[in-house]
Amino acid sequence: MKHLLIIFLLCVIGVLSALQPIPPLAKVHYETEWYEQRAKEWQKETKKSPDNAEAWINYYRATRYAIKYKKQLKGDPLLDIINQMEKHIPETFEYYYARYEHKNSVEDAKYLWKALKLRPDTAELLYDAIATYAKKGQTKKFSDACIKLYYSKDIFNSLLNFNYNMLVSVEQDGILLTHGDNDTYPAWVLQEAKDIRKDVTILNISLCYSPDYLNYWMKRLGAPKLEQYRVVSDLVKHLNKHLPKRNIYIASTMGEAKIKDISDKFYNIGIVSQYSDTRFDNIALLKLNLEENYRMDYLDNNWYTENHISDATVKRAININYIPAIIMLSDHYKLSKDEHKAQNWLNLAKNIAENSGNKQIIEYLQRRDK
């Protein structure tokens, strides 16, 4: 009898382990083959239980992630799944979510609001809602959604710390240009949910391609419309010309390629760079930020196990942005004959590089240490 019970439990465990929920790609990223296998397993489940909404959304997600990097596909397998969802689980959150995520047409945008109406605290959808409110200048809805996102605890602690450090780098009433999700949403969330540096204007350069978003912020800042926005330098020059009393900053996540025609006018002061037409002592500001203003403990004190979701790839990748400033500070101390501080900062840079797994940076720092 005991042996039969063990066999039964093993079978149950096997079934449960096979039907693994598919986490959002932004949090955990598996190989294509993993998603392909999960898609087959969840497809079987949808055939056994056609009204199982959870099975359908996992089948959709697994398929979506499996084909993400495949360039040549016959037909639209995702649309086929969505059509089946419409047949078997219409008017459900899962169906609306999949229909919106697929974005097969402009009309599909309305499904974002249908999904949020059913589950208003869904973090994955709050990001897009926040971006939409930002584009339309709907400040109250924008603020409410940011607060909801904060309390969903969907944003990694490391990202909140990184964005906090970005915000405190900026002088009063400064303008911070950001690049993507990881250097924008957490900063907005800190401003709206925790009232941290609300004087800083955050402009996302991707959203600036939306005339509504760009013109709303130009008006709010007291600058004329920017008639043509092609590259980041267009925006920087426009802001510098019409708002000379406001300092302009770019997040280090942007990379020099985005500002290559004016990169010589940006000076690294930590994990942001400050725009200036004339040379200034950026080392003094960089030192102030790294040694006094920034929260730095989280970089080399991991409070969770290695498998915790907060230690996902995104954390290891974004922390690389500290390395250029840390190296500059290490070099400063080396020139000042303070070998102890120089080595301590270099060790921190090496630790960040090793955690990131970036071989090129690791080798570069090893060469410097010789």
C-alpha cells in the first residue's frame, strides 16, 4: 500500500511539474526549446478542458515566447490561439489580455481597458496604461496607476534603487531623459507613490515620438513646440535653447550611440550624464553622488538567494551602468595617491562585472588591475 501511495504521489508531482505557469518574459527568460515544450503541454490541457482560461493564457504565452526570435513563420499561430480563446473563453480577462498583447490591429488597443476593468491591479498591463496616460497628459490617472504599480511589488528592489539614484543625481527642476522601461517606470513610480524628487521632469525619448506626449511636455515646461524630433540631439538642443535655466541629464542606460553628435557635451556624474556647453568639474559631482547621495549597499549585498526573482538578468545587466563612473572615481583616487580607496572602488566595479557575466567588461577590469 505504501509503494502504491508513493507511485501515486510521484505521478501527481510529475503532472504538476509539467504544467508550469509561464512567467512574463521581462522577469524570467528561458531558451526557446523550453517554451516550445511548455506550449505543447498547455495545448493538451486546453484540449482536455476547453473552458480552462488559465490553460489558454499559458498556451498563448508559451507560444508567443517560443516564436519571438523566429523570423520565418507560416501564418499567425498566435491569432489562431486567440480565435480559439474567443470561441471557448470569451469575455474573460485571459482572452482580453491575449488580444491586447497580440496587437494585430489598432482596434485591439481597446482590450487593454477591458482586461484592466476585470483585473485593475494587473501589473503587466499597468505599464502600458501608464504610458498611455503619459502620452495623453492624463495626470490623475497616470499618478493612480503608478501608485498601483508600486504596491503591486512588481518592480525589482534593485530597479527602484537604481532609479532612486538617477533621480537624486539631478539638480532641482532638472530634466532627465530616459531610454526604456527599466529607467522610466520605476522613476515615475517613486515620484508618484513615494513623492521622491517630483521636481524632476522625466522625458522618455521613445515616447517623445508621440506628438501628443512631446507637445504636452513642451507646453508644461514652458517651451514652444518641437516641430521635428528625429534624434535625441533635436530634443536636447531645443530644451537647452528655450529652457536655459534647467539642467538637462541623460540616463546612462541610453548609451552614447543615441547622442553621438553631442556626446562631447555630456559629462558623467554617476549613472546620469549632465549636459553642458562648457567644461566643468564633473568628478566633484560624481564623487558626491557615489559616496554620499546614492544608495550603494544593494550592489554587493544580496538579501535574497541566488534564485530569487529580484536577481534576474535585468538586475545584473542594469548594474553595469555604474561601472564607468566607478572607474573614473577609482582613477581619481589613484591620481590622488589614495591607493586604498582606488582599489576598493575598482573591486566594486569588478564585483558588478562578475555578477553580470559580461566577459568583455570582466577582462577589461582584469587588465586594469595588473
